Amino acid sequence: MITLLEQFLAKDEWRKYRVVGLLERSPFFSVTKQELMDHLEISSYVLKGVIEALIYDLERYQLDQAILISDEDPFLHLKISGEASSASLLENYVEDSLNFQLFCSAYMQKYNSVNDFSVKELISYPIAYKEFKRLNLFLKDHGMQINRKFQLVSQDEQNLRLFVTELFSRIFKDEVSLYEDSYLVKQQIATLPLEHFTMHQRNDLIHYSYVTDIRLRQAHYLKETCLPLLNAEGPEQFCQPYFFSRVPATVASVEKQAFTNYYLTRSADSIDQVTVGDATAKEYSRQLVDALKKKFSVVKQHPEKLAYFTQRLDFLHLQLKELSSGYEDLQPAIDISYFQQNYPEILAFCRQYLESMKKTQLYGKKKFVFFNYLLLIVNSFPKEVLLHTVKIHADFSYGELYNQFIEGNLIFFQTAGAIITDRMEEADILLTDNRALGETCECEYVVWLSPPRPLDWANLGQKIVQQRSKKFIDEKRD
């Protein structure tokens, strides 16, 4: 599947990005050249040029120390330092792409036509016009287009603002030099309490403020907000009067409320300032809570955690309405194999539940909903309430103090449903340094060196996953 960001790329850049992506997700960070040729549908001659150009680009973007490509025929190898990923390369490619330049120019209303753009930017008109047509094709899928006056327009102004915000926040991060310097924007941002915001949330809000400012100066106004009133005092508390002084009186209250809604839905730390009056949001929450109680009846025994879960769920459904139609495709890909291994019960529940909601608005943003439902459930309830737990008993030849030391360091595995037991007879896994002891016990066992190596920790993790998968499969059979 080609993501929205990838659609901005020319064919050559897309191929180079895909090479890094394949290497990044392959076992041992190695791929045969034949596999690359088959995936990209290119010849060995073209692949050679792609690899050479990719290595040059990594140096040009100063990513070569973080992403190192080595060619050892018939394999291509990748070494990564943890300071960058294929997403970093993608974002650089998008920023330099012709399609993105066209998009930014149309949004800023910088030129009068494609011809004007091609002349000023020194780009061949046939090439510029071809990319302009291609750009409009995928913008159309999100209810936007660049019209004949070379302006970005939409019937849904709020969706356009959210889309531009999400795109620019992903590409530019904390860089705002694209926008015209605006004293009013800086004043508006300065009035907002941002102490509880993460850096990503701050960047989102800053970009949204600049995007809103430019649209207001271009006389593009909101006719209505996506959400009902969240906070009666919000618009006056969070909206700087001069920032909205250019707005006609007939739409001023809508613009202020929209800005307040966006601010308040950025962070869950604002949850106490939000009055959830949206009937649809509350109904979605009620349905999920009912389904969760039916599947995991034990959650009824935790009323406080259930109340917290419901409150966060209401807030999540409000946040959902403050995302553009392109939000999911603009986010980096998420590998759910970790959750498949560690939370198979919850993963299966979320999949089945979302499948039952196909006819609702939730399904239109199913990736965001699925992933956030999963995380909210995992974070809200004790693991033993929802998961098949695996009991671990430690018995090393070094004595009780060493056993206690090992047990104290097993806390990481508790997040995956592993718990410590002092009783050997109820253990699912024996952790020991004595193979003979392991062979005499009735449960699974893992033999560790003392102190344990990284490989020993990995072996225990694998054994926990196997035991939990076995319990999950056995339950489904029953």
C-alpha cells in the first residue's frame, strides 16, 4: 500500500525510500538484490543506479551516519544507529519533491497559475502541469483541490486546515520559516498554557495557529465547528482578541470555538476543562464499554478504573473529530507484531469490535481508532484482569538473595502479563541456572547464565510469549 506521503514522491525517490524500508524490516537488516528487483520491478542495471543515488542522498541529507548502506553482492546490508529511520528519509524526499512545492505554493497562494509557478521556479511547464494533475488526483480523495487560480480550496474548510496542519507538522517539525512572519500568531500562541503539552502536541498547535492565520488572511472562514461547545469560557480564555479581529462578526464565534476545540483536544491533560456534550461520542463510548464488560467481565470489579477508562474514551472520541481525513495516511507505519505477541486477547477483541462497527463513522478512521482503543485498554486496567498471565518462579543455586535480585529485575515482563510466584507447583516457567532441576519440574524452564546475558532475557521473553499464546489458543478451543 502506498501511503499519502509516498504519493508526493517521484518514481526515483519512491524506489530509494522503499529500498531502505525493506532493509529496515528484514531479518538481520539484509535483503538480496534479486528480492529488491522483484519488489521494485526493475532490472539489475537500474537497481545499481538506485543504490548509488540512495547512498548519495543519505550523505546529502546528513543521514549517512545514522543509516549506512553497504553493498556486498548478492546482498544489500543496512546498519542503523538509532538516530534516524526510513521515515526520516521519506520526510526529506517529500519536502524536496515537486508535488510538495506545488502544494505549498497553492496553499500560500504564491502564484497565479501553474505556468506562473513553472516560470518563477524554473521548472519545465509540461513537467509542472503533469505533476499538478497527479497532485490533484490524490487531493480529490480528501475533498480538496488546487483550482485554476492555483489556490488550495475545499468545501470543508476545517478538514483542509487540519490536513495542512498534520502535513506541515510531520514534514517541518518545529520549523515555521515557510509561513510569513506574523506578530498576531506569536501573540496568540504566547497566551496559551503549553506546559503540559508534549513537543509533538506543541508543534501541532503552532502549525495550526499559522495555518489558521493564513486562511483568515485569505478570507477563508469556517461556517461551523465539528464539535459542540467544549468549554463555555474557552473562547474568551484561550483566544487572543486581536488574532480574530480580521474575522467578520458573523463567523467570529465559530472561528474562536474551533480554535478552542483544537487546543483543548490536543492533550488528555486538558480533560478536566472539557465538557463532553457530544451525544455521538458518548454513544460510541457506551458501546465499547458494554462490549468490554461482556468480553472481560472481571473489569466490573474495578469501578474506578472503568470510570477513568470511560472518561478517556469520551475524550478520545472528541479528538477523533479533530483529525483530518488524511490523518492516518500521514502517520508513520505501526508494526503491531509486538502487540500480537504480548496482548493477543486485547488485539483480537479490538479487531472483532471494530469489524462490528463497519457502518459507523468510526470505521472511516479505523487505524487510529483500533490502535488507540488497544492502547487505552492496555493502559487503563491491570494486566491480570485482561491477559492470560504466565507465572514465573526463580530458583538459582546462588540462594534466596540472588533469587530476589532476579525477581526484582523481571518487572519489565509484567507489562506482558508475566507475574512472579513463590510457589513452584503453580509456575508456568521455571527460571534457573540448573538444567537438571528444569528437567525434573512439570512446567517449562529457561536456563540462564549468572548474571544473565541479553540473549538470556530474550529467551525468557520468547518463552513467555509461547506460554501465553498456548493459553490463548486453548481458551479459543474450549
